[in-house]
Amino acid sequence: MSNPANAMRAPFVCTVLLAGLTVPAVNGQNIQLAANDAEGQLYSLHRVDSAASLAGNTEPLSSCGDALSIALQQGTPEFPCWANIRTVDRWNSASFGFGMTPTTRTRVSPHDVPSSFTFTAGGLSAFSLPGDGQGKAYGGLGAMSGLIERRRWQLMAEDAGGVADFQLSGGHFVGLNLAAVRVTGEITPRLTWQGSATNTYGTDAARQVAPIDYRMVGEADTPAPDTPAYGLHGGLMTEGEEGVKLRYEVSRRSAWDFSGTHNYTKYNGDRFLVHSGRARIEYLHRIAQGSAVGIYASGGHQTQPLNCTLGGAGMRVLTSWNSRASLNLSGGLDGANPNCGKRIEFTGNAALYSRLTNRTDFYLIGNRDLGDGVLERTIFLSTGGAGMRHSFTHNVAVSASLNELYGVDPHSKQTYHGSFVDGSLRCRLWMGFSQETELRRYSFSGSSAEAGRTVAVFTLWWSLPRGPEAQPTVVH
């Protein structure tokens, strides 16, 4: 670990980002269905976002484990964890405890979650380790997060941007900006909705040293599945996603979900652009305390040059053991057109989370789905990851993760493989400062080239010191 005092004296540095965390996975002790809410209570969507981070048994581990979320002071009633850049599904089915009726639950009232805003500024310095070519980066960045809360709806927005003298791939001045917005609301106590949009624009290579894009697995944060592919394109890139979802709660035991998403990936230098669209309908039913099963039908399409159309059905299994562990399995078979490579394709995902001790947790993830242009010549991507996190105190934590990516060109049969290994030390300092020291290893093989780089990244953030946090009301 670098000395915090020295880190504060180091030059402010490179790049841009926004990385946050979505809602935690199943936690039956904190979640109630909206159908059971009295008229004056806050609707279920917001409780899902904020209640778990208030539970005493989640400390000292925090659902906002990345350095940027700490700097934005997320994980409190005022600033719940939520934002993800390029997320596939912001509204994870595992975030809802169907029909669970604990004797004690946490309630957050609208008065405890006022409309609010926070801003953070920071910088980082990075250098490539010997053997991977000389390279370094210096720059500065800023990020902001805002929440507008009303009785039946809420709007959350985040934006981060920065510029840098980026010399890891031959000196040049680069910039990157990421933004996200989400709106959730309640039409009736049984019918809720959500809309979201994200956008990333800038130099792809800058993401090698930018704060990492995270996802939530249980209470742990994990790098996004396509992280191993960061930095493969030296020029400008644009990515984005828009999505909408409706949930209708038939009863305390069952619910219907209807969702649709559109995303796009563009690499200017390679003259590559692909659009992907998905639609899904799913029925979920609780079969036991903390467990549910579901069936779904879905369809998807990628435009040229990755022209592929899918349609099929599958099953989902959700289970949790209080806040100690959770399992989310989903998979099915899809009929596909000839451009997809095979007439029958499997798509699905899995996530396992376990809290090993009060200070240590662990996760495993896997996924196979349309590639959305992450690798230009592959229709499908298979990804996997494993990670562990340990908190020494409320202010100091370490984490490590291993992430893999695999794809095949269905026409040439060329295989592509990428990996990303990350180790991180995060410290909450004083007077609004927080610091993160990371060691990252990217490697990629495929086509006629193999690439690899090990990068050390030092990031220092500052934001206004956080005021007193609102306390939840425990209802018996």
C-alpha cells in the first residue's frame, strides 16, 4: 500500500469513469412486496435500493465497495448504490423476496430519503510494469450523483468525465465520459415500472486505467463481464443502453416481469457499429421461504455485421439463506438463424454469493449471451469470474478477482480469449478523501495478435465530508 500522505502529494491523474453498484441480491429480511404496503409507505422499488445497505449485519462490509462509490458517498439512505455503466439488466429478479414475511423489517420513509446531490473530484496516476512496454498516464476527473425522490417515483442520475495525458500506447491526449439515468415509479401498489439509459463515449484505451465498471453479486461488487476486452481499440468508441421494465405482482407469492432493452457499440477507427435488442417476459413464483422458480420466454437480435436472431424459453431458480448467501440460476434453449452458427443455442447465467465471515465474502459468476459487439467478430460471448473481498475495518478493505472472456467466430472458427486479474486496496481517509491502489493484468489472444499488459493504478478522490446519516425505523 502506498502511504496516503504521499498519494495526496502525487500528481492528479488520468481518465474518466463512472462505476457504481446496482441493488443487492435477495435479502428476505429487508424486502416486502409492494402489495402489502399501506398507502403512506414508500414503494418497494426504493426499499430494494436502500434497505440492505442499512442493515446492521452487512457491516463492516459495504455494498458500495468500489472507490468511486465511496467517494460519491453511496450506500446511505441519501445516496443508495445503483449506477452501472452498460448493465444488461438494472432490475435483477433476484432483488425481490417474493412473499417473504419476516417478523422484523427495515422501513425507510420518504422523509429519511430527501432529494439530494453529491459531487467528487479526483485524479489518478498509472504506469505499466516492466516487461509490458513503457507507459504512464496522468489526468483528472470529476463525478456527480443526484437523486430526486417523490412519493411514487424517483429519478437518479450520475455522470463522470475526465481528460488525461495517456502514454500507455504511445503518448496522446484522451478523454472519456460516462453517464447514466434511472427512473422508477409505482402505477398501483401491484404495478411498478422502471426506465434506464447509459452512455459511454471516449477513447477505449483509457479504460485500462479508468475506475472499473462493477456489477453486484449478492453484497459483493464484481468487474463487468467484458472488462478483459478493455483497451483493444485505440480510437474513439461509443456504447450505450436503454431499457424499460414493468412488474405486476399477482399475489404475495407470484409476479410477472415484462422487459425490453436496446444497446449499441461503435468503434470509430474500425468503422464498426452494431445494435442489439432484447425482449423478455417472465413469471416468478415463491415455492418456499427464500426460494422461487420462474419460467420465461425471450428474443434477441443483433444487426449487421453480427447478424443473429434468437428466440426461446427457459427457467430461473432463485434461493437465499438470509443475507449469508444467495444463488441465481437462469438458462434456456433458443432457436437461431444460420448466421448465429448453430440452429439451437444455449443462453443463460449463474451467480453464487456467500458471506464467509462478517468481514469476508466470496462470489462466482458465469454467463453466455449475445456479444453486443464487445469482440467484433464473435456472435456470442461466454464469461466467468470469481472474487473475494475482506474488510479489515470500516475504512480499509482489500479485494481480488479473476475474470475470463471467450468467443468464437462462427465463420472462420477462430477463437478469442481474454482474462483480467485485479487486486485492490481501498482506504477511506480523512476530510472527505479516499484512496485506492490497484494492480491490474489484462491479457488477450486471438486472430494474429496476442496482447498483455500489467498496470498499477493509484487513485485519490475527494468529496465534501458526509453529514449525519438518516436512521431507519425498525418495524416489529
